[in-house]
Amino acid sequence: MIRNENSKHLFQKARRYMPGGVNSPVRAFQAVGEDPIFISRGKGSHLYDVDGNEYLDYVCSWGPLILGHLYPDIITSLRAVLEEGTSFGAPTEGEITLASLIVNAIPSVERVRLVSSGTEAAMSAVRVARAFTGRKKIVKFAGCYHGHADGFLVQAGSGALTLGTPSSPGVPEEIGSLTMVLPYNDADAARSAFQEEGEEIAAVIVEPVAANMGVVPPRPGFMETLREVTTKSSSLLIFDEVITGFRLAYGGAQGFYGIEPDLTCLGKIIGGGLPVGAYGGKREIMDLVAPAGPVYQAGTLSGNPLAVQAGITALQRLAEGNPGLYMELEQKAAYLETGLLEAARESGVPLQVNRAASLLSLFFTGSAVHNLEDALRSDQQKYKIFFKKMLAEGIYLPPSQFEAIFLSTAHSEEDLKRTVRAARKAFKE
């Protein structure tokens, strides 16, 4: 039995001071009809809440914690930085180190600018793309989420879907009209759009693996088509790798799939669990960014010493462990995928598990999920029930059908077996 008295008390208090009682919508647990759990600490693959409950964590701070909670080397390096200062508003050597790690890991990135969030990275990348091409329109895909900048909140995924508001009030129609929305995984739709309006399109922005309508990998030929049509029309291809960067492979999804974009957005893992974002790409594009060029973008806490050091430590560990570390994550994720499917099949529960490396999602449907329309056919009520039953067993899953499950190197074989046992019990019930 999960105790929740302290969490309920804190949520009541939080609603007096914060919209909805949270600082990011999905944390409110609205999609699963529960009050949120307030976390007190994490360690390895586990979370502990303010009521003393322990959970196996499959959210991992929504992706950054690929090495698990309280990874010792990161904590040690942060303590060292804290002795020197937390923020200077001036260049530090650590910024160069983190930038060089990113540039050396991702061949398409020749210059990189550190920022403070994935939203900021995507917003800035689009601005540079418009400046480079001299065009206004961008293409995004239904169900893909690129942060909450105005131009992206058109058929957005993630929390916007969870709350039933795929478009947000407060976004002027004039801005929304510059965003063309196409179905994800539909290569023909992309070709048609570029045949009709290719000369007006500045860029295509896409999650190479969609992870904000649940995990939806690209179908064969889809990314290749995007690369082909953008090149032919002198548009730019932007990969939003805030989630997939350094998770699918050390070189990101672009290395995993062998497709080079013109610009890349990063976040999450490159901050080692602290707030960070980045955008980068070809030298001639990125040299338009101030102060090298006229495209203005700035940030008081960009390149924050703590976030930079955590990111350096995380990327160095991933580099040292590459490729064995990624092979280990692949094996763990494959085991979990197979175990969940078998458990559902035993109980006659229709289930699709979409997976790309250590990212996966459960869809309660009998048909394959390749795009937003498919994802929306999944039985969200069943996911809601499944979430509650798993939580009662101490398994902390994403509190939304449209979010991803994340694995870390800290998840043990016993953790995975425990999860499959809990799922088998939940499916039977």
C-alpha cells in the first residue's frame, strides 16, 4: 500500500503558489487521475518520496539520468565546482571542454552554442535557419514536441497532448501560420509539401525518434526522404536530439541511423542531470550567431559551471564506456520489451511496445503505432489503470500515455525482473 499523506499535503500547499501546483504540466499526474508524488531523493535506479515509499524509476528525470541517480563521479565533480563558485556570467574553461566533447562526438556539429533548455535550443536553431535561408516557414510533424516556443505549439506532443490542448491559447495566428504540420513517418506527405512550397520552407525540424507521443521510431526511408527534399530545396534539416542525443548512441540518433542534419538541438544527457541545452551545426550556419554574426541569442546562465561540469563528467563516462555501455543498455531494454509483451500476451491484453535503444513506450492497442493518429487510438484508460497498479507495486512509470520510459545503466537485472513480475500481475488484474 502506497502512503501519500505528505505528498497530498505538499500538493495542496503548492497549488496556493504555483499554477496547478507544479512547474511543468506532466508532473501534475492529471492524465492518470492521481495527485502527484513529491520526491525527496534518488539513488541509482530508485526514487524515494516524502512519505517514505521506494520506487523503481523509469522516468529518470525524463531522460538525463542515463547513468542513474547520484552517479558518484558526477557528484564528486559538482562538489569540486561548488568550492569555486556557481555562476560568473563570464567564459570558463569548462565550456570549451563540453563544447569539444559534443563537436568530437557528432560529426555534423562543427560549432555549438550552449543554452539553458531544450526549448531555447530549438527556438534558436529555427531562428538561425531562417536567417541562413532567408525564408520564414518551418515544417514540423504532428505529435513531435520541440519545447513551448510559439511556433512549435501547433499539434504538439508530450504534455500538450496529455492535457488535451495540442495548440495553446496565446499563440498568435500569424505565428502559427508559419508552421506547416505533416504526419510523422509519411515520406509522401513530405515530398508533396516540398513540391508545393519548398522554396518558402526555411527548415524541417523533427525528432529523429519521436518520443513525445510515446516512442515512435522512424520507418525505413522517412529520414532519408527528409534529408533528400531539404537538400534539393536548399532548406535546412534540424534534428531535435534533446531526448535522443547520447542516448541511442554516443553520436546520437544521427549516428545511429546514419543521417546528417544541418543543425542539431541537444539537452538532457549533456547536462548530466542539471539544466542545459545546446544547438549546433555546420560552421557557415553557426557563424551567423552573435557575436560572430548578426543573429542575436544570449543567456545569463548559458554555460553555467555546474551544468557544464556535470555534462562533462557524464559524456566522458559515456565515451569511456562506448560501445559496451550502449550494448548493455540495448540488452536491458530488449529484455524489458520482451518481458512486457509476453506478460500481456499471457493475459490476453492487446499491447504494442515501441522501442528505440533504451527508449520505449507501451500502447494498449492491437495495431502498430507509426504516427500520432495511431498513438491516439491506444486505450488511454487502460494505461491509466496499468500505471496505478504498477505504482502500487513500486514501479514508477511515466504518468502519461504519451511519454517515454527511460532506462539507465543503474537498472539491474533484478530491477527488470521485478518490473516484469509486477506487469504480469497488473495485466492479470
